[in-house]
Amino acid sequence: MKEFISKKFDKVSPSGIRQVNEKTIQMEREGKKVYHFEIGRPDFETPQVIKDATIESIKRGDVFYTSNYGIMSLREAVAEKLRTENNLDYNAKEILITAGASESIFDTYQLILEPGDEILLPNPCWPNYVNTAHIMRAEPVRYSLDSEKDFQIDFEELEGLVTEKTKAMVIITPSNPIGSMLTKETLEKLADFAKRKDILIIADEIYEKITFGNKEHISIASIDGMKERTITINGFSKTFSMTGFRLAYIAAPENFIKTLNIVHQQNTSCATSFVQYAGITALKEAHEDVEKMVEEYKRRRDYIVEKVNSIEGLSLNVPDGAFYAFIDIRGLGGVHSDEFCKYLLDEYCVATVAGTEFGTKGEGFIRFSYASSYEDIVEGLERLEQACDHFRK
């Protein structure tokens, strides 16, 4: 019998995050109380104004196909948001509405990558960027984000990674899994680098609204000369706690969007009709809800930073945004990240993700999502502290 499954999937790994989650589901079936810090899913209810808009849209009969590009009123609302909030001059023809940011990534890779092309990806980064490159038969090339350099790009290293096969580079700011942000200085250097090397930038800005203190999110496409060589991916899941709605968008030059729409047509046809109408309401009427969520994320972050840095053997750079703490466990005597996470879950029912799920630079770290209640975070970190005793012996 022939081998029917494509060889390209030999390099594609199942999500380690979801594997942890599946294990927690089994533990809960057995009656155990599990503390969930593995999934990047906001624990807040979707704002009521968005839910009401969804229901009203269904009642109104918005239940059929829309334009493949997305409904014009949502594309116009996204363009207006980008102009007023991100200093990005896009019109509706430069916006494509997708069924979640995962589809945006897949479509973008389909647009730009040929077999054998190289794409620069952060190390560590969200695994979908790596696996999707393998699906396209492209080669992911990893650039380092090190805690010792405050997780900024090392341009000396980057210089040595670019070859004639390099097509594009992905940046995720604020970062999943680190919670760090690229500074204005770094982004300006990267803009110069991208123009000099003639590469495309894919900018994942899905966490842009979840920033703390005086940290300001900057869209690299707003830097002179970068709009024409940037594809910006953003969406509604994280900001508005709409993960199940599956709604996102791509902003790019019109010639990119026209071809992206062809990919999108074959992929999902269009984002869900009534969800698109709810997206307009989210952009226009849910700002106060977002501010309350971000305020609570900051309260959780501040507690985590103080608590983790008080535990012998652990350290944590202060996260600038998103809702992830990338906890450094290298002071615990050399325990591997996956071993630590497994022990923590098996013995203390605390679910986290090994840093190695996000790249080799994640060894010695664990990702702790604080998209969970404050009370669970307090209890979870108490249990984590107890678990550390086992590895200090």
C-alpha cells in the first residue's frame, strides 16, 4: 500500500501546549483540581456589548456568505482603527478579514513562501510559525531572543543568518511566549535592516492592547518605507476575549491583499458573517471593557513578578505585555524545562508549558500564562514554590 500522508508532515510537531491541556482534562475527569496556566486564552467573559451585537446580527439575518474580503463596514472600521491607534495609513482595500489569526498566518505563508525559501523566526516563539513553515516546505531559521539582552534582537547574529534564500522575517510584539516587547530603537534598526536586505516583515500584533505601564506598542509598518514590505496580522481573540469567535485581519498593500484573498477563498471562503458585525461593535464600543481586563492583567503580572523573584532559584524579567511570564528556572540546579513542568503537573496539579516548546532558547524556562484568576495564580505559585524544593536537594 502506498504511503499516502505527505512527507512534509514528518517535521510538523503536534502542539505541546495542547498536549499539556489534554492531560489536564484527563486529570480533571479523575476528580483532580488542576491550576491552569498552560493555555493563552483570556479567562474573562466576552464583553456583553459584543455578545449582544452577535445575537442581534443573527436575529437580523446576517447568516449568509459575505464578501471573501470581509464586510466593507468592518474593513473600514479596521482601517480607521489602524489610522487612529497605530499611525498606519490603510484603506479598506488593504484589509482582509480572516477566520482567526491562525488562518492569517497560514494564508500569509501561502502567499510568500516557495519550497526551499528561508524565513527568520524568533527563538523562542509560538510554535505555529515553525510548523506552518514546514508545511510549506520552507526552512525556518531561528534568531535569538535572550533574557540577558532583555529579549531584543541581536543584529550581529541576524546579519549572519540572512542568505539569498531569505524571504521574510516574523516579529511578535508583545511576545508569545515571553511577554516582552521590541523597543522603538530595535524596530527602527530592524526597518533599516529589512530594507537593506530586501526582506519582508510579518508583524504579529495580536497582543498590542495588552501592555503595561508606559510601554507603547509601535507598529513597524508605521516606520518610513516599511508599509510596502510589511504584512501586519492582528485580531480580536486576545484583546476582546473572543477566542471562540475566530476573527482576525491582515493589513498589507493592496496587491498582497488581492492574492491573499485568493488563498483565503480556497481556505475558508469568509469569516463568519454575524461575527464580523460583532467585530465592528468590539472596535467601537468595547474600549472600557478592554481597559478593565488590562488593568487586571497588570495586577496579576505585578504579583507574579514579586513572588517569582522571591523564590530561590527562579527569576523573571518583568513582562511588558501580553499575559505570559517566561520564568527562568536555571537556578534550580540544571533541571530541564520539560522535566520541571511534568513534575509540577503530576505532583502539584499545576499546568505550565516547557520553554523548549517554543524553541531551543526556551531551555531553562517555563511559560506561565496569567490568563487565569488572581486566586488561582496565588495558589499556583505557592505550589510552584513547593515544587522547587524537590530540585534544590
